Amino acid sequence: MKPLISALVATLVSAGAAMAADGASKDDAVAMVKKAVAFIKEQSPDKAYPEFTGKDAKFIDRDLYVVVYQLDGKVLAHGSNPKFVGKDMSDAQDVDGKLYVKERVELAAKQPSFWQDYKFVNPVSKKVEPKQMYCEKLENTAVCAGIYKL
């Protein structure tokens, strides 16, 4: 009986690890932002932003995607929802009423990189979930990618 219980526990642990691996990690988000910043510098914003926004983009990985904000809150690229591009989102609130874009661009104006917590719709699960967004300031923009935390 004990070998059966050990096998069952090992299976459950493996399944839990596999489910956790389905979403991106903090390291994945940092790497994605660094890759995006390098791409912008290499290709120019005009060439890079459409790559971030396109659904076949090499800047989308599972639930991880790139978003670029001008420091006034205008969305310049959005890997999950192209309808946001060109819009001033500084008044956008999460389900708790947090002005997350306003806070994000204020943080970007003050520091070269940061993490931010808020809630947003996960493009994979289609549910509002806690999210942590990593951003780096690049000239007058914030280049960001975030992970969902269940």
C-alpha cells in the first residue's frame, strides 16, 4: 500500500509543478522586457511596437506579453489587446479601483525599473487575476511585461 501512496503523492506533486509551469515566471517577465527594450533600441519604436502588438509576435509567451506606455498614459503597444493602442489609459482602474496605469507611469518617471501589483484579465484563463508587472523606463516610455499569480 505504501508504494501506491508514494506514487500518488509523486504524481500530485508533478501535476502541481506542471500547472505552475503553465504561466510565466518573474524571471520570464524580466527577460521579456529586456528583450523588448533591446529590440526597440535595435529596430526603432516604429518597427518594434507593431511586433509587440501582433498576435503572431515573438513577444508573446503563454500569458506573458509586452505593453509599452508613453509616460502620459498613452498605450503605444499592447500584446494582449490591440484596441488599447493609441488610447490614453491613465484613468484605467482595476477591479479594486486602483489607477494602475497612472501609478505605472508615475513609477516609471521616478525609477529605471520596478514591479507593480494590480488585477487584470489573464488572456489565457479569461479571468481577472492578481498580476505583477515588471517595467523598465526607456526614454519617455515604460516597457512592461507581467505575470499572473493565482
